[in-house]
Amino acid sequence: LPAAEFERHIAYDIGVETVTRELAAALDAPALLAGFSRLLIDPNRGEDDPTLIRQLYDGTIVPGNYPMAEDEREKRLDRFYRPYHDAVGAMISSVAHA
């Protein structure tokens, strides 16, 4: 995709990093940021959600996501999505036991 596409809402939740950091600081609470674009894989979707890896987003065709082989989907789940969710689970557990 052209670089300008990565500055749009399709690539990330604009403003959420600042809000997250400020809330975490204000509440003295931990926070976790994904560190990858939701164009790669959206951490805010379930594994069975058809919009987990978008092929078309707000009128933009995402060529790296179409067509997608099943092994590439699994690779993204294993490399990005599942580690993120494992980290979320670990953070929740650490707070619950604190």
C-alpha cells in the first residue's frame, strides 16, 4: 500500500495510543499496545471473525491480504495475534493477583 494509507484509520486506531497511555498513568494501571497495524491482523477481533484480516477496508484493497493462503493466516495468528492475547491474559492475571 502507499505510505499515506498507513496514516488512515484503516491502519490503526488514531489517537488511541495517547488516550491509553494517559488513562494508564492517571489510573496507575498497566496498559498494553499491540505494536502492529490492524492491516496485518486486527487484535480486536476474534480468530473466527471474517474481518480479522481485512482484504478490503474502507474502499482500499489490501494487496498483502488478498488472496491469502491458510498458512499465511496461521503464521500471522502465531506471530502477532496470539502473543498479543497471551500478553493481555498475563497482564490481567498479574493485576488480579496483585
